[in-house]
Amino acid sequence: MTVPQHIRTDEPMATLDVDRSDAAYRKWLKEAVRKVQADANRSADTHLLRFPLPETWGIDLYLKDESTHPTGSLKHRLARSLFLYGLCNGWIRPDRPVIEASSGSTAVSEAYFAKLIGVPFIAVMPRTTSAEKCRLIEFHGGRCHFVDDPRRMYEASAALAAETGGHYMDQFTYAERATDWRGNNNIAESVYRQMELERYPEPAWIVATAGTGGTSATIARYVHYMQYDTRVCVADPENSCFFEGWTTGDAGVTTDRGSRIEGIGRPRMEPSFVPGAVDRMMKVPDAASVAAVRALEEAIGRRAGGSTGTGLWSALKIVSEMVAAGRTGSVVTLLCDPGDRYLDKYYSDDWLAAQGLDIAPYRAAITSLLATGVWPD
Ligand SMILES: Cc1ncc(COP(=O)(O)O)c(C=O)c1O
């Protein structure tokens, strides 16, 4: 064997020893982790709501209501996981800012956790982000930094982190691995536990939407790990490349416009989206997503964001297929965040007109489906 010249074999090697332990930092770290864990400990589980369908169909449709988290969206779970991951990896440091690229919801939740542990927070977001989300980020003590082109969010965040000595959280890369997909009360485990006393406890389908892809990855991995028969569908809006990337297998697809459905739909295949774990994808017109959230309000008296509509539209299509096949069972989708964040968008007819969106045919389709069980072509 050839021995590299710089390694001497003729005399015993000295022990090299670098100790970077820092008592003050470790004390801060312990306290920060305790505060994040304590927040989880104070929190209750989110509800599983029923969307009324005709009893005779033998199909039950549910929405996991993630809008009731302290920061109002499913991103509360992700933000908690990312903070714990960043803290335990030694990436988040006292007094150093946390920076995140976000379409808004993650930033609201991360601003909350940054404040909880006492570090500054900067959200890098598209300029079109809803005013209410910006207000919430600032309410939690965060700062908003806008970019005109949503595709530039990633590099702008990395640049800000380098400039400030902060940590770029990078949800789009780390969402899938920061979340405990085997259990630990993740969103999927919680759904299955809440379904235990239902007439069809194991859902035939769970429908998710994708921003980072982390939620769909967690659900799909959990389903496979637990050996359930449930199938997982991801609903994608317009101006997003997940559907095309998934159907063609091309991880390099991009789109040149930002999604109108806040929180979901991305201009590139995000690293946290795990295509192989997903059974099915649907591409949903934005007008259908808005029609579905309006129908949700009529059905259960709750307003939700556009991404909830994207998932609900796909879930209703699956329900109609089950009716047609004479199949009974349950379908679960997510109520991702509340509608009061989007009064100037999905609940504004002026916004719809400005966007050239006509929701009338899609509303009629939902009304007809709920009356007859048949999906109108
Ligand atoms: C409102 C809303 N719905 C759904 C999602 C999708 O979640 P995920 O990032 O886990 O794919 C997001 C993500 O940002 C969101 O903000």
C-alpha cells in the first residue's frame, strides 16, 4: 500500500483536538428548543371537519382544518419542524437573523417562532403576496423583503443570509427532511387517529397540494410506512411545474409566471417534492379552485384560502369517480389556511374580473355534482 508522504508512519501521531463547545450558546440552545417544544405542548390537535355529501352515496369527505394552528395555517407544523431542525443542527444562532423564501404562509409561522426564541426574521416574498400576510409577518416582529420575480426568491434569500451572517432556512429544500414522516403526531398520523371511529377509517384517497411538496411527501411516506391502501393525490394549480414534472419525469421543468393560488404551485420542481411517493396528480384551473372555496363556504360556513379550493376540487372529482364506480369509502383533503387572508383576492369579484377568471361554470359543476353525483364534462 502506498502511504501518502505527509503521513509519517515512523513515529506515533499526536492527537489533534479542537473543542468549539460554548457554554453560553448551549444554554441559549437548550432554552430555544424548550420554547419551541413548549409551544407544541400547549397546542391542541386540528379538527377533521366533514363536508356534507348525500348519505346514500356511502362516501364521506373530510377536511383536516389546519387553519386553527396558532399562526393560522398548515405551515405552523413546518415552521416548528424547520426551527427544531435548524436549532439542533447548530444552524440557527443567537442574535443572527433567520431568512426565508416564502409565498407568505411559512413566513408568518416562522416569524412567530423567531420571535418566540428571540432572533430577527426576514421574509423574502413575491411583491404580489397578500397584504394581510405581510401584516401578520410584521405583527410577529418579522421584516418583509420583496422581489419582483418570484423565481429570484431563492438567490435573494441566500444573498441576504450571506450579507447579515444569518441562516437561510430554505423550506423548499428542507421541508421533506425536517418533518418526522414516520409519526410524532405529523399531519398524516393525526388524520388516521381521528378517522379511527369513522365508518370508513382508512381513506381511499388523501388529496394534498404542493408548495414545498413537504406535506404530500410526509403523507405519502407515512401511508407507505404504515402499509395502508390509501392513495395520495396532489392537486396542482396553473402556472406551476409540479404536474408537468411529475407526468414527464423531467425534474428540470420550469414556468415563467408565478402561481395565483398563494402557497402552492412553484416555478421549478422543488427539492422537497418527492414525485415517486405520489400516486396521482391533477392540474386544476385557478377558476375551479376559487369556485371550490366559495362552495366550501356554502357547505360548511367556513372561508379558506385558494389552495384549499384546489385540493377540494380534486377531492370532489375523486368522489364522483367513486360514485360512478359504486364504490364506498372516505376521502380526506386539507383546509390549509383561512379565507380572511384573501378577502381582496379569492373573495373579491373585482380581483376575479381583473384576472379574467370566470368561476361560474365551475360553481355550476360543483352544484350539479353535489345534486347528482355525476362529474359534468
Ligand atoms: C396555503 C398553503 N397551502 C398549501 C401549501 C402546501 O404545503 P407544502 O409546502 O407542504 O407543499 C402551502 C405551502 O406554502 C400553503 O402556504
